[in-house]
Amino acid sequence: MNRAHGIDISHWQGFYHHQENPPLPVDFVIQKLTEGIYRDPSYSTLKKDIQVVPIRGGYHYFRGQWNWKQQMDVFLSQLEGYHFWALDVEKRYNYSGPMVNGLSPLNQPYPGFIESLPLALEYMGKHTNIPGLIYVGPGTWIDWLKPIHSELLNYDLWVPHYWYKPNPEGTPNYFTIRGAGNMRRDWRFWQYTDKGMNNRGKEFGVNSFGLDLNVFNGSVEDLKVWVFSQKTPPEICSCCGQEIKR
């Protein structure tokens, strides 16, 4: 495989035991560190377990119920020792109003959820010296984030987009979905399945059958350059979301 390949994990996986011959390489791990104002229950265990992996990221699940700055300060307090960060922006647990069978008939976020995202991302950029990402899928992008599309295009993208037959060497086409055409196409990470290659998660060294698998948009060496090189942020076209080459 030409792309760097890795996994993202949380308390749902329980632990990580490095495998000599996993089904696919684990060149990087992205660990859930915090959600809202709380640390992930398996934070300490997983942080210790993944030290054998050369490149490690940490992510925060953004919640609308709490003040954005309070969340970012908790996230920052747990970020030491990681090589990059990500804000996970999803609808789950962020609906406003009554829930029916786990869904919101109104399909609306908590008040202030949308407006606080650019502030949180900017804050993280100012208070870290490591690369950052936004994790967002086309559904959330289309339904909730339209008012801040132009601001979000300034940040590297980690995109979840699943095919019927997962293929880590394929080309994700999330931007062909109606309403998602202005998402950045130069994705940095692609979460291409949450099934762990047909429930083979335990073969990757975790305590779950399901597992999120990801690829970096480049080789292992490219990933190292992105993580460890201090680069000027790219200039992004506000219309197409592509990096402008000068």
C-alpha cells in the first residue's frame, strides 16, 4: 500500500496491543482523548498502549452542551505527547430538542454549536504547535455547517466516508453528494470503514471486532513531513476548497 494506514480508537476498543502482522499496517493511531469536558475513560490505558506506534494523534468529540473554551482547555490539558490533534464534529449527542428513537425530528444542533466551532479551531491553532484537523462527514457539513463553510475550509480535513466494499487505496467521492461539493477535496485523512475489515478488529490488537480504519493522503514519509515539518498554512480557494499553488 502506498498510503500510510492507521486506526482510531477510544474506550470502545478497551486497549491496544501492538501486532507484528496485522491485516493492514498500523502506521499511526488517532486516540480519543476527551469529549465535552470529560476525559475518555480509557485515556491512560490507551496512551500507554500506543507509545509503540511512531505517529500518534489525539481527538476531541465536540459537544454543544458545554462552553467551547472550557472544552478546548480540557482537551489541551490531555494533548501532551501527541503529534497532531483533531476536533470531531458530528450530530450524535448534539441535537437540540426532544429525541425520538435516538433521533431529533427537528435535526437542529444545540444553540451556539455552529458559531462556536470556528472559535474552538482558532483557539487550538493558537495554543498548539502541532498540526490540526477537523473531522466531519458530508451529512453534518450539508445539514448544519453551511453558515461557516468558508471558515472551515482553512483547516485540514479528516473525512468519514464509507463504501459498500471498503478500499483503502480508492478515491473517496464524498464531494459528489449534493450539497457537499465545496468540501475540501485534498483530504488529509480518510476514515474508509468502521467495520475493521469485516469485524477483524481484534486482529489489529484491540478488544473489539469493529474498528475505524483510516488512510493518510500520502505515504508514511509524507505523513512524517506533515507532522514534523513546520510549514506555512496553505492558501485555500474559498470556492472549490482546493489548495492554491503559487
